[in-house]
Amino acid sequence: MKVLVGVLLLVLAVTCEETRSLRQSLAYFQELVDLPSGLSNQGGKTYLRQSSVRDVFGAPCPLTQECSSISSATLEPLIKTKYVHDDYRANGVEAAVDALKRALDGVKLDHPDLYNVIGYSGMLCCRAVRGSSSSYSNHAFGMAVDFNIGGTLDPRADAKAQRGLHILAPYMQDEGFFWAAGYSAAYEDAMHFEIAEETFQQWKQDGTLYGSGGTGGTTCTWPVVSQSSSSGQGALSNVRALQHLLNGNGQSVTVDGLFGSGTDAAVKVFQNANGLTVDGIVGAATWSALYGSTTVVSSSGGASADTVRAVQSLLVYTHGKSIAVDGAYGPNTQTAINEFQAAYFYTETGEVDLSQFQAMLNSCYNSLDFDPIVVGPDPIDVGPVTITFLNMEICLDADATCLDFDASVLEPILQDQYSGDVFMEFQDCTSSASCPSASGDGNEVYAFAQLSGDPWTAQDSLALEESISDIPLVFSVNVFASAASLLHTTWVTFALLLLFVTLT
């Protein structure tokens, strides 16, 4: 009993310290900071003109003050719902949702404390601008998004913005968004970001706007970087890769992730030498020529050391792998490539051809459909807590390959589907001895503690299968900890301690 009391006191102490740190961090990011001047033009990006959007999509829905369903036959097929953050999904035009995810991925890599408190306040809402009877909100077209910081909205028209929004803005701008802190003073709205007019026109021209054409997968596009559009921190990784490729093609530039005058000049020299448009803008044609249509980074060799460095730098700075950027293809590089391929639903070959390099640059998932199979065995009642094991098998098409499933993705689905209090724990079951009901074929078992509600039933399993089938395939794999709140963690600890006491 003394040991148990000691454990409980330790858990309480750790929880209190985590809570104090969280509050301090949250107050820092919520602090209002003066806005800089000159935000009406943000590195060549300006606010989205409604006339431009309506020329393409027409009227998106009836013009009212309430959110309503999309009625535009041109716009509706482009609307997708995807996970853009560990804790939430966004609903909007696919290209804008993808850009939003890339921006938040950059924040997660560079500012994890901020990432944990960025809240989502909505994207698609087809309605008029508040108080207007003639103009649609840009939310009506699924190309604007609002944020909160730790549940607190930024005040409008005060010439200030929460510090967290100041930090977030360069990542959003780098992915083609305009920060509405640049609206005129009476309308300044720093929590709001919308696709910039220039981004919209570029997407319309190169086809990015039209996404995957309603197939449910994601069409992978080439990122566009240049001296005028690569100032945001989220572009640093792509620029590093670009600089390595330039060096591998006879140029000599410093690899620092900054698209300065030296990198701009080197790009133009390469473009001129290869019969490309000489504009210093690195898009699909320039990326493809730099990497090479037949180049494959692999254990067999054949790729230059600088090309290998380009791949390694993406693995490190975009995908968080801990490997050396040394130009040598060794076992650590091969493992990191395989991990990327598994996480984005590609076959684990350890090789990077042009299409895989493109996927690394833009964090593109493989466009595959999947068929979930859910098996819910009899729950185990342990005092006031019920432990249920769900045997999840996610299979790609008719292929026998079955993949892990992210617990942080499954939890909100369960919260919506099931009326009880759900606290997820994740177990990797690759053999029948690992946990209950595993069949040894790569199934994943998820245990969740129920503090209320009726036990899981077969009907619940069927309903869950249907729910998961409707969600686009944009899930990370091999994640062994749910992206949960501190409150969630505390209750899981309580439930598991209660289970321990009951069993002993």
C-alpha cells in the first residue's frame, strides 16, 4: 500500500508540474504583440479577390448569414476532409487543406510547444460576410481558416496579434496563405488566414486547384520555391534540398536553407543551360531536371553524393529522422527511407526515384483506398472500469499488406461513434502472444478504458468500419502514443492505476 501511495503522489507531482509548464507556455503564446507595418502585401501575396473565386466556382451556396451546404457543382467535388493536425481535421478545398497541413507540419517540427496549443476554429462555412447581403465569406469557398491559441480567439481590429499567430504566420504565408492581420485597420483579423490571390491564380493555372478530381486520394504536386516566395521557415528544408541538387549539377552554393541571391543566380544558370524558362522559380520542370528522371537513390549507387544529401536533408528537416547528411547511402539512410515510405503508405523499397523525391518534398501520401476490418471481442470488466480490445486490420485494396493505424486518429472517431468516455491506449500486436485476439498477421489491437457507457458490441464494430471507410487515407503509422491532452493523460493514468489496484 505504501508503494501504491508513493506512485500516486509521484503521478500527482508530475501532473502538477506539467500543468504549470503548460500554463506558462500558453500565456506566452496568447500574449498580444503589436503588428508590424506593411502587411497589406506579404512577400507578393495579397488578399483573395472574391471576383476571382466566383469566376471559377460561381455562387457557392445561397447567400445567407448561416452556414449552408455547397451547391456549386464545380466547387463541391473539390471539398475534402483531412487530418491537418494530430488533434483535428479540416474541411475545405483539397489544395488548401494540403497546404494547411504542410504549414502545421512545419510548426510541429520547429515549435512543438506552439503546435500543441494551436486550436482550429473552422475552415469551410458557406455563408455571407458577417453583416453583408452581397458578398460571400472566403470561408464559403473552403479556402480560409481561423485559429485560436489554447481556446482563446484573437481580438479583431486592435492592431495586435497573439504571439503564437505571429510565429505561425510565416509558415502559412510560405504555403500560399495571406494573413488577415493585413486587412485594413477596421477589419484586421489576425486569427484568419486565406489563400492569397496570387496563390489562387497559380493553382488555377497549374491545376493544383483541382486536386485529385474527387478520387479520395491526394495528387502530389511539386512545391514552387523562389527568392520572393521562400522566406517562411517552412520552406527551409526544400531550399536545402534544392541547394544540394544545384551543387550536384555543377553549381557552388552554400547549403543554408535560405533562397538568397546566390541560390537565385545558380537556379537561373541551371535553367539556361537546360533549356528551361530562366525566371529563378523552381517548379515542376526545374525540380525534375535537377533530380533527373532516371535517378534512383539506393544501395546500388548511381546517384551523386549531392543527390543523396538532398534526400537525407529532407528526411532530417522535413520528416524528423536522425541521420547524417553526408552523401553516403548507408543502413541508417536506408532505414529512414523505409520509415518514410511506410508512414506515407508506399512500398518499403529503400529507394528514392523522382516520384518518391517529389513525395518527400511535399509530404504526399500514396493514393490508395483501404478496407477496415474491426473485430471487437467481449469486453473485460474490471471493477468500475471496462477494458475493451479492438482488433483493427487496415488493408490496402485487395493487397494482403496490412498496416498499423494511428491511435490519435482512431480516438476522435471513437469519441464520435461511441457514447461512453473513451481513453485510448495503443498496443502493437504482431504475434498472437502480444495481446488478446491478435492473429499474427499484423493486426493492431487498441485497448480503451470506459468509465461510463455500455460495453462495446458487434454493431458498434460495424458502425466504426463504416465511419473509418469515409475518411481520406491520410493517417500516419507506427505512432505509439496518442496525441492527447494533459487531462486525457491524467485520466488514463487514473484508469490504469485503478486497474492495477483491482488486479492486485
